[in-house]
Amino acid sequence: MIDGNANANVAVTGACGRMGGLIIENIVRNDDMRLSAAFDITNIGKDAGDMAHVGTLDIAVSDANDIKEVLARTNTDVLIDFTIAPATVANAPAAAECGVNLIIGTTGFTEQQRAVIDEAILKNNVAAVISPNYSVGVNVFFRILKEAARSLSGYDIEIIEAHHNQKKDAPSGTAMKAADVISETLGGKEYVYGRNGLAPRDKEIGIHAVRGGDIVGDHTVLFAGDGERIEIKHQAHSRQAFAGGAVKAAAWVYGAEPGIYTMDDILGF
Ligand SMILES: NC(=O)c1ccc[n+]([C@@H]2O[C@H](COP(=O)([O-])OP(=O)(O)OC[C@H]3O[C@@H](n4cnc5c(N)ncnc54)[C@H](O)[C@@H]3O)[C@@H](O)[C@H]2O)c1
């Protein structure tokens, strides 16, 4: 399903975050790659392995401001970025300028931020996978949504996503991708975010974000018609669904031709 390429030097930005730590754990467990560097804006100088609870690796967390110098010194092939949109807008172009391929998992980009990242990737002839969700299940979910939208085009469509109370962006990148998949299938739809006060429904896709506790990530798409409804739902039980996919994507992008790819390319959809 996913072809890997051996012996990649892989670095991680957001190394001390929820996703970064788990990605480091997955890299360490993978015989075909090694952790070359770890970047964050906190815990600088601490051991990245200790921070990820995988034992000391003798790789200190580097200041993200030194990213170019450290990527060059460590012969990094691929950078995996799960940080926050303004950080990725600085770190991804810096890596691309060093000839480093990219896995971008960060969500919440504005169109302008995304354009800056895309331009840097294309200008520097590197390969990058950019996906709001690296789980295999969610990417199958997108395909099912396309099929459902084709068959249920007259139905009212609502997207409800739920995440933990620390998530910064809303709605989730995955909810927005689900909306885009459906909208493209139906030839363009307006989006309405939540409803408040007088808010009669029209032909829009309604999008709703729930935040609470430690919910890893739920996405439900509701197709409601006269006398019936279908709910298509994906639930992530743990962040391993994303971290495992991101590290497999890193093995894939190591040997890829320059360009911008999605999980569809990696999964062969
Ligand atoms: N694509 C996917 O499959 C997927 C899955 C889960 C989360 N995400 C996204 O990944 C991102 C991170 O999620 P998280 O839960 O790990 O967040 P988090 O807040 O736990 O971790 C983010 C880390 O990035 C660090 N950081 C901030 N600015 C930085 C900079 N300039 N350079 C380097 N590091 C910097 C922070 O200090 C923190 O350690 C979010 O955008 C989230 O939506 C994507």
C-alpha cells in the first residue's frame, strides 16, 4: 500500500508537542530512518528522546530559529512539521531552501499562508506531502463522502467535528477538507459556520466545531433528506493513527519526484 525508502534522515519541528513526541517515537521504532534533528521554541537544549519518553537519543532540541544551519549540518532528507500555521510558514520554506523534502501536518493555514508554502516547495524543486489528516481511515472516509455526495446531492449536508480543548484552530483541517471534497463533487457549495439567531437553512454545507476534554478527533457528515438521514463518521482513538501515517509518508516522500502531494498519492487512490 505505502512504499517506503530506506535510510532517510528525518527531522521534526514541533518536537515537544503532542504530535511531535509521538512522531519521534515512530521514527525511533522505524529501522529505515533515523532522527537527525528536533526543533521547537521551548525546551531548547533538552534531549529530544527524553522529551518524547523514548529514552535519551543524544539529539538536543534545537531552536527553530536555527533551522537552516541545523538541517544542513545534520544532512536531513525530510522534515516532518506538526506545529502551528505561522511557524510552518517560516519553517517549511527554510527547509525547502535547504533541499529538504517535507511532510506538513499542521492545519489552519489561510489561503495566503498556503500559497507562500506551495511557492517555496515548487521554487526549490523539493517534494512535499501536505495533508490535514494522515490517518488511512480518514482518507478512505473522504472517498466515501465523494460517493455519498454524488448519490445524495439533494440532501442537506452538515459536518460536525469534535476535538480536545487544547486545539487552536477551528473548524479542523479535516472538516474543511471534507467540505471541499463534497463541494467539488457537487460543483460548488457555500459554507455556513455554526448558526446563531435567525439562520434559516439554504443549500449550504453547515460546519460545526465542538471542543472538549481529550477528544482525539471525531468527524461526522450528516446527509439529511425527507424521512431519513445517513451519518458517515470517522473517530480517531489515538494520535497514533496520524503519527504512523505521517512517518510512512516521510519514507515515501524521501524518494519522490519534486512536487506537492496528498495522502491520495501515497495510498494509491
Ligand atoms: N495532519 C494530521 O494528521 C494532524 C493530526 C493531529 C494534529 N494535526 C495538527 O498538527 C498541529 C500540531 O498539533 P499538536 O496537537 O501536536 O499541537 P501542540 O500544541 O501539542 O504542539 C505544537 C508544538 O509546536 C511547537 N512550535 C510552535 N512554534 C514553533 C516553531 N516556530 N518552530 C518549531 N516548533 C514550534 C510548540 O512549542 C509545540 O511544542 C496542529 O496544527 C494540529 O491541528 C494534524
